[in-house]
Amino acid sequence: MDMQGNDFDAEVMKECDAFMNQTAEGASYTNSVLEANMKRQEAELKAGKVSRRAEDLQKRQFERNRDKRAAGWQTFMNNVDTKKFKSQHLLGKVGAADTHHKREARDEAVSGKAELDMTDKKILRSDSQAGHAGIDREYKKLWR
């Protein structure tokens, strides 16, 4: 192509317009990327503030409950030293709730045993009177 003439000038102007459009498109792309990056950074800053506040709140609650935890640990260690464990409880046993109930005390005359007076060698109370005539009275032992 010749360096002189209208065709050359038209081609130069066309290339200049194309170059200017590319720079304008590049500038708009650069601006949109910059705006997106700034929004992302702001969102990260807000999320960071929220997470720091949550951590601070958790630390404050942890500090408030420190005395309770220390007292609980001391109680646990005291129980370990005195060998006081849950395995000593009456878990799984029938009548475990009945341990706090004081059973009625029975005197010897009602106990269900035959009595023999050794001085006079006579029977004060026979087996049938004591209840050993084939009747099972074991349920009376479980009375409250």
C-alpha cells in the first residue's frame, strides 16, 4: 500500500479508532474489575469484623464461666481422691429409689423364727405359729 493518498489516511484513521476503542474497552473492564475487587474487600472486612466480635463474645463468656469450671474440676478431683464414683450408685437395681426410705423395724417375736426356752425346755413358739407351715412369707421382707 502507498504511504500517500486517501486510502492510507483512511486505514490510519481506522486503526486509530480501533486502538482507541480497545483502550476504552480495556479501561471499562479495568474499572469493573476494580469495583468488584473493592466490593469483595469490603465484604471480607465486614465478615472479619463479625467473626472477631463472635470470638470476643465467646472469650468473654469463657472468662465468665472460669470459676464454675474450676469449682467443677476441684469437685471432680476431690471425688477421685476420695474414690467416689458413679459406679457406687445403685443404678440399674430394683428398688434403688427405696434406699432413702427407713424400713419399719420388727421385733424378735414377729421375725418368723421358732423360739425355744432352754431353761424350761419348752417350746414358746412353734414353727407353725412362726409361719413355717408351707406358706411363703418372703414378701414381708420387702415391705417398707
